[in-house]
Amino acid sequence: MKIIFNPFRFIHRLRHSGGFGVHSHFAFNLILNTIHTPHSYYIYNENKRKIDKARLQKQANLNYAELLFRLMNRFNAKNILEIGSGLGINTLYIVAHSKQASVICVEQDEEKIVTAQSLLANKLENIIFTKALPTSENSFDAIVWNLDGYPLNKENALETIVSTIKTDGFIVLNHINKGKQNKEVWQMIRQKDIATMSFDLGSFGIVFFKPWLPKLNYDLYFKS
């Protein structure tokens, strides 16, 4: 399918990425200090060395992974669910901000789990690998869902998100614009009653469930 470039939407995304036209203090602060930030963290180089040593450079999207770290760090997420955790590259960043952080990784591919366990060897006490979605008995501060890495049972995954995300929590969905079904999932999660502010960054999106935030969406530019 041919993608039509829309210069007006691109300019709109660029403006929001610089904070222009963003009237929410929460959104403005998040965009300039977390999503787009001039600051770096020592963990970036440490994790990159691990990825290079495992020869997984070609599979890594470091800009996206580093943003996941910043989000977990900013909101101090302790209980995290990752759906479609794959080779564990993003998990490496998701769990890096705190020794108290724990992640349930849902992954169907046994070979990918083995690779992830090797990459995350020093973090395994904080990580549970499973092939099944958790039940509503669990609750999470943050949920990360790779729509391509876990394409099955999307309705069940949506139900899991709604029933297990904590009030004040947030989710990150990757590959939201890749195919009709992924786009529909993105729209569906934003339309949930408990979903409030959202950020569309092109290839992925962030949705907050903070009840004090308005139900608004911001389109941003992000180099991923």
C-alpha cells in the first residue's frame, strides 16, 4: 500500500514536538522533558554494549527502547507487563530504571525467549516469561504491547489491558500504523472510557489512564 505524505500533518507533528500549540502542562512537560529530551543516561551505553555483544544490533530500535526507559523512569513504574517481548531488547530498557521493577513478558516464540533470557541474564530475578496473558488478578503501572510481536488474540489483549492497568497507569503500543487491524486497535484503546490523554508518535502511541487528565490526543514527530 502506497503511503501518501501529508506535509500539513507533518508540520503539525513538528509543532507539537516542540511544545507549540500544547496547552496542557502535563503534555508540555512530558514532550519536552521525556519524549524529546537533550539529556542522556549512563544506562544507554551499558545496554548498547550488551546488545552489541549479543549481536542484536540490527534488531534493535534504540530510540524507541530509550524512550521506554525514560517513561518507566519518569513515572516510576514498578509492575510492568510487556506483550510480545521478543528478543528482550526493549525489556532490557524497561526494567533498567529500578531494582524494584518487575516485568511479566508474554512471548510465544521459544527461541526468542531463550535469546531474551541470555540478554537479560543479570535481571532474571525481576522477569517472568510466559506464553499466556495474565488474569485480572494482576495489576500494572505500565503495559507495553508490540502489536506485530503479539498479533494473536488482540481482543483478549485489549481486555487484559483494561482490566489490569492501574488508575494513573499508561500503555505504549508499537506499530500502531502498520496495517488496518493495528490501526483499529490503536483507535479502540483510545476510545476506552478509562483512557484519557494519548500521544501518537507515528509508529507507536502512548495512552494514559490518569483520570485527572482530559481526553485529548497529540500528534508528535518522533524519529524511531
